[in-house]
Amino acid sequence: MDEIWGWSAAAIGRAVGAGEVSAREVIEGCLARIDEVDPAINAVTIRFGEALAEADRVDDRVRAGEPVGPLAGVPFTVKENIDVAGYATTHGVPHFRDAVAGRDAPPVRRLREAGAVPLGHSNMPDLALAGNTTISRLFGETRNPWGAIRSPGGTSGGDGAAVASGMAAIGLGNDSGGSVRLPAMFCGVAALKPSYGAVAQDHRVAGADPSLASQLFPVDGPIARTVEDLGIAFGVLAGTDPADPRAVARAPRPPLPRRVALCIDPAGIGVDPRIRTELEKAAAVLADAGYEVEEAQPPRLADALTAYGTLITTEFGLRWPSIRRLLTEESAQHMELSMAQRPPADIEAYLAATATRFGVMREWDAFAQRYPLVLGPVYTERPFDVDPFDHSQGLRAMLGMRLCTATTCVGVPAVAVPTGVVEGQPLGVQLIGPRYREDVCLAAAREVEARLPIPTPPPISRVGA
């Protein structure tokens, strides 16, 4: 890809750091790309007015011979629920349209310190409460740049669409059950869901700290067009920070056996044959690369889903009347379906769910001793546009994300990587590792990416048709 907006984050960082291209040229190229394609895609909700000035500061450091970070001049978008100083963190709803952040969230600050330049906020569903769509009350619908379906996935769909279409090299999103991995699959790019505590973050809403489920499950992570870019971004993002008492220090990790559990149909409740084919392709790639691949199911998937659902719906159920008033009908339908499937629990059942989660985590860690990697579906369905008012479709979509949900519940890392394009729609898989072993996931994902490349960015002509 000769156009500067199509370069990888790694290529941009190297070229800007070496003085071969200026950060200003990169940012101007991506801003022009936004002008060109975002009217059809609607991924960027607001542009940050300081982007060119920040790029100039990067260039000044390069000219002065000062050290610049590995992401020098790299443009990135920031999901609407992550703070950027001086801009409203709207969460996609009018209620927070004036909630201007006083400081950058830790991941934004770290990316900036590494030389990256934030371009703008990216769209998300209202309060991140829609499964595989990205439609917000404030900013409307984001469209998939491939055009085969409307949805770019959710809830970090704005970042997925922006990265896939060349508006930014990295999207900073978050994942609380597939929310960076699903857009990666739908948009034909890659994404990293870090381990719980691996990346410092700050998810206070209007200054209020989150409750337990919102402390345990959402993790900030990058979306990018290459696995190499994910690794560079994670290297910048990982580590402790005073803003987040959960964050752990990075430490050297020993090599692990190259054994993979191939989980084609999580919990044995069905998988689309096209998804099965992609998993079998990825398994063959890993076997050729020297991995030992065996079919196996991770432990207690049903228990993980039950614990996750109980914690989420109980906490949301306590405040549902006030929350519902902030939402579109589409977003409300998604959460009401979740509560219908897993009704809010009493305190005894809620506490039992916390114990179940802990037991599943223990057994998952034991399973990882035998299988340090799990290869499984991001989504057991071929991507489709869900009618939020059709509960059978909504349930089908929720179950399709069940391996994403389970891995979020136990707090382990996962990398989503594309594997092919079928009937104009990208498909992909995810590689799941032991806690704090993002390196293991990334290494295996690089093997898949190298042998099963797909074209990105895609043509944009069909979007909006």
C-alpha cells in the first residue's frame, strides 16, 4: 500500500523516527482519508484539533535528534468511553455530551508518550450496550467498510472500521466480552484483548468508580491492521500506573510448550461450517509452524457464561430504570434480552457467581498447563446484521460470542486475526493464552497472519450503497 494512510503503525514509526517522512505528512494523509471515506462509514465522531500541532512536536524532536517512541507519528482513534483531555467522554449518549475529560486516560497518555498522535474519538453503541452493532444515540450508525453487511461489529466498531479503512493505524478500544475482537473479525483486521490487569485504564464515569463487574471485565486494547502493530502497541500500553490499582508490572516470562487446544464449537452448541473451515485452516497453519494441535474444550464454559451473565445483569438491573432512559430503543433491547436470559440475582446468587468465576479461573489455569494456547472462533456465526427487536436473532448473536464472553470472565488474553474473505465478508479466529501471556498469543497470530493474509484496507465503494 503506497498511500501513507495504508502504512502499518510499525512502518510509520520507523519512517518518522528515521526522518524519512514527517509526522505531519502522516497525519495530513489520514485526515484527508477521513474526509474521503468517513461520510460513508461514520466511524470518527469528533476530530481532535491539536493533531497537526502534536505531529509538528514529534517532527521537532526528530530534527533535534531527541529520542522518539516506537509509535512516532502514528495516528490513532480513541473510543468514546476513554478519556482524552479537553474532549467530552460521551459514551455515545446525550447525557454525557458535556462531560469534558480533565486528563488523558492512562492508555491515551502512554500512546502519546510513545509518539502516537490521537486523531479523534470513534463511535460506539450507547454505553457499550449493544452486542454486534455500533449505533449511538449521539452519532448514529457506523458502517462496515467491506460493505457485505452493515455492521462493523461492536462495541469498538468505530475503531475497527476506522483502522480497516485507513483512517487510523491503531484504534484504542475496549473489550468486555468481544468488543475489540468482534470488530476485528467483521472488519478484517487484528485486535488484542489483554489480560485483566495487564493494561492500566480508568473507566470512571463522570468521576464515579465502576462496580465490581465493570472492574473485572472491560479491558482497554488495540485494534490494528497487523499483528506486529498489536505487539508494539501492547509494549507501550502494558505496565503499572498510579491511576489503576489493578495494573501489574511487566516481567520476563519463560517459554511455553507449543501445544494448542483446537476448540471448534465452544460448549458444543453449534458452529457455522464456514467458521469451522477457517479454524481448520488456522490449525493447519499452526501445525505446519511446529505447534502440536489437538481438539479439546476449555473447562467449564457454561459456568463461565453463567457467572458472567449473573454479575452483569444483577449490577445493571439495580440501575436499569435510570440507565434505560439514556439509551436508544435498539441498545435497550440488547440489555433487556440479556436480563431476560439471565435475570438479575439476589445477593446470595450474586455472591455464588463470584465464587463460580474464581473456580473457573483456577481450572482454566490448570488447563493452560496442558494447552498454553486455545484456537477458537471469535464468533461461531458468519457475521450478519442483527435485528435488535428480533429476540431469536439477538440470542443467536449472544451465543455466537460465547468464547469471547468466557475468556473475558476468566481474564485471559486473546488475539483476533483474520484468516480469509468469504463472499465479500472477512472471517477470522482468535488465539487465547494463559494469563499475562499476550506474547504467546501474538506469536501464534503472526504465524496465521503470515500464511493467510487478506487485503486491507478494502475497497470502500460499496459502503452506503
